[in-house]
Amino acid sequence: MNRKSTAAMSVHQRLEAASDLSALPNVNDDFVVACLRERFMADTIYTGIGSCGLVALNPHKYVPSNADSALQKYAAEYRDSSEHKDTTLPPHIFQLASNTYYLMRRTTQDQSMLFMCVPSVLVLVLSDMNMNFFFFFLSQGRIGQR
């Protein structure tokens, strides 16, 4: 975002547009909660924390970002190995899964993902979505290809 576009945006729009909490200046508890709330209200339930962290809020309803079409977009981003990608997708559990898998393939070292939340039902949902990502690759016959 450049300064002109930032100035023209309302506070709510700026909070909603903040997809990575680690890139924000002057972060405090109130600001993080406000940012997560605005993103949640816009059905943007995933917010990044750096390159390997993710905050996921359970909306207790269907959101389009969890559809199979979203999985295919993140799988396509995973397969695109060009240095200059046209677009970057917003933070998502599928992106975290693809980054973890890619790191495992590249370094040949085992990787793990830690899911922490209250209540534990969201852990089941996220781990199920994570497995759907890997099963999608298996079903496409691309699990070993990059």
C-alpha cells in the first residue's frame, strides 16, 4: 500500500487490509484485537504472523475461502516456482500447509505443524483442512513433483 491509498482508506479498511500482523508498526493488544475483529467481520478468517504463523478464527459458518476452489488456487501457487509471481494469495491454512510441505521436500527434514486453540474443535477443522490439501496433491499425482 502506498501513502495515498492508505490515507484514502478508513480505519476499518486499513485494519481489514492488514494480512500480516508482524508487518504492522506499533503493535499492541488492542490493535491486534481490532485488526482480527475487522478481518473476522469481513469473513477474512485467516491472518498471518510472519512467514510461518497463522491466526485462524472460527466463524461457525461456511466461508468461501475454505472452498475447494481456494484449495486449487493455493495448490497452483505451490506449483508455480517462478520468482516473479503475478499475485500473492492472502494467508490461509492451505498456504501454511504448502509451505511446510515444500520445506520438507526441499530440506528432506521432517516438519510439523502445531495447532493451538480454544475450543479444540477448531483444531480438528484446521487439521482436516490441512489433510485435504495433502490429499488433493495425492489425488492429482503431484505429491513428488515441483
